[in-house]
Amino acid sequence: MAEVTAVVKDRRSAMKFQPEVRISNEELDELFNLVKFAPSAFNLQHTRYLVVTDPELKEKVYEAANQQYKVKTASAVIVVLGDLDAYKQVGEINQGLLQLGVINKQEYDMTVESVLGFYEEGGDTFKREEAIRNSSLSAMLFMLVAKDKGWDTCPMIGFNPESLKEALQLPDRLVPTMLITLGKEDTSRQRPRGYRKPVAEFVSYNTL
Ligand SMILES: Cc1cc2nc3c(=O)[nH]c(=O)nc-3n(C[C@H](O)[C@H](O)[C@H](O)COP(=O)(O)O)c2cc1C
């Protein structure tokens, strides 16, 4: 528990990274092997991650991200995507539980039918909200896991979604939720932590 507290307190949005630092796919996989435990609605796992380490591609992301310098110096740029069609995999995702006998065929069929119905009735707005909601939770976990393994991150909304889509040839079903730059922070430019509201200003009990 104390470790979680330390990770939460130590995570900061990095301003600038040490440009020579590299991260291997194995190290990234280690992070994603923990990130996969993020919660998601109906366990649909709406999040897709596109990791950009290739310098040419990184340059394109830099342009799409309003030329934010930290994209240039990051060891990797993680594109967090939400899948609008995640619900269509409900059958596949629950197959294991059916085979293990945790749920019977009737329960399986009911789950598949109700989840498909829920998302189809919800329509495009709901599918988009779900894509962004679930991938945002996953992204937060990614940043905490990265910090725990000694990496710094910065979540970023400062990018043009259309330019990013074009540069990375993203299909329409994947909504870019945010970018996360990752690396080892160059702390020479670190500012003090930004103001935080006191708890009483953002928490109410029983009534707003
Ligand atoms: C959704 C989201 C988008 C953000 N976009 C950017 C961004 O484009 N560029 C940037 O430098 N920081 C960005 N930030 C970082 C915030 O400025 C930062 O989280 C906030 O100032 C609090 O600082 P801390 O994360 O160090 O505690 C973003 C944060 C979030 C959660």
C-alpha cells in the first residue's frame, strides 16, 4: 500500500526528457503486461495502444502534436486509442469462461445479447464515450505502472486528431484518446507541482 502512495505522489507530468534514453519493446511489454489488468466495462478491454519509437514516425507525431518539444525527446510516444467496436468482441472475450464452466451456455448467450443490445441502443455517442472512458482509465494505469518501473510520462491532449489519424493511418473505429510521452525526465526544467484544490472543494458527501 505504501508503494502505491509513493507512486501516486511521485508521478509528475514530465516537461522534457533525456533525449538519448531508449526503451526496448521488452520493457514496454512488461508495462503492458500490468496495464492489461485495468478494469473495463463488461471486461470489453476497449483500449488499443500504438507505440511510436521509429524516428520518422515520431517526427510526424511531433507535427500533429503542435510541435511539442517533449515528443521529440521522448523515448516512446504512446498513442492511446479507444475502440468504438470493442463490444463486438463480447462473445470471444467470454468464450473462456464458458469453456471452463464458470458460466453456462444460457448465461453466455444472455451476456452476449445484452452487451450487444446495450451498445447498439446507446448509439454513436455512447460508443464514443465508452471508448474514451475506458481507455482513459487504462492510460492512467499505464502512467502509474511506468512510474513504478522508473519511467516518466506526460499525458497529452495537445494534438490534431485528423493529422494524427492521417500520419498513423488510424482506422475510423479507433478514437485517439490521448498521447502519452514516455522517457526519463530531464529534471533541470521541472517546476513545483501545480496547485491542487483542497478535498472539500471537489468532494461532497451525500449532497452537492
Ligand atoms: C487529458 C490530459 C491532457 C494533457 N495534455 C497536455 C499537453 O498536451 N501538453 C502538456 O505539456 N501537458 C499536458 N497535460 C499535463 C497536465 O498539464 C498536468 O497533468 C497537470 O498540469 C498536473 O500536473 P502533474 O501531472 O505534474 O501533476 C495533460 C494532462 C491530461 C490529464
